[in-house]
Amino acid sequence: MPADDILQLLTILIILILVMAAAFVTTRYIARFQQVKSSGGNIEVIETYRLTATQYVQIIRLGGTYVAIAVCKDTVTKLAELTSDELVKLNTAQKEGSNFKDVLSFIKNKGNDASDIQS
């Protein structure tokens, strides 16, 4: 193998290592930048439940208000506003073995008939 071929191979390997190192550093920098940027404190995802590959139900905190939303591929729909007391009840219901369907029907029926709420 001629010396020129070995030199070309080493040059390509060094360039490859430099490109990979630059990609690594850039990715780390962008991740830190995004983390700092998204830590404003007014918007927080409390819980996410995946329905299908492109559909989710999320409970989010917007300032002091809790909101249940449905997130689809192209849309976001508000399902209900929740209080912090209702979040505690939902967590207790989940610990007792309730499934998501029961919890979602509780949230939907909240506005229709407040006397059905169990403590």
C-alpha cells in the first residue's frame, strides 16, 4: 500500500472524527438551550396518556389552571378545566385500579352533573 493511500485514509478518519465530535457538541448545546428556554414555569405537562400513535390526552398546568386536552396529529382540543382537588381524586382513583375510560368519563360528566362526584 503506497504512503499516499495511507495518508488519505488517515485524513478521512480524522475528518470523520472531527465531524462526529462537532455533531455531539452541537447536540449537547441545543439540548441545554431548549431545556433553559422551556423552563419558564407557566406551562407544565402534568400527565400524558397515549391513545394511539398520534393521539394523546394530556393534563397541563397553565399558570394556576389545570386543563385536560386531546392532542391529535393536526389539532389540539380542550376537554375540560380541572381544579387541583380533582387532580388528587384522579390520582387516588388511579391507585385504586380505575382505568382511563372511567377517569375520562368522570371528567366529561363533571360539567353535566356535579352530584355524581364521589369523594
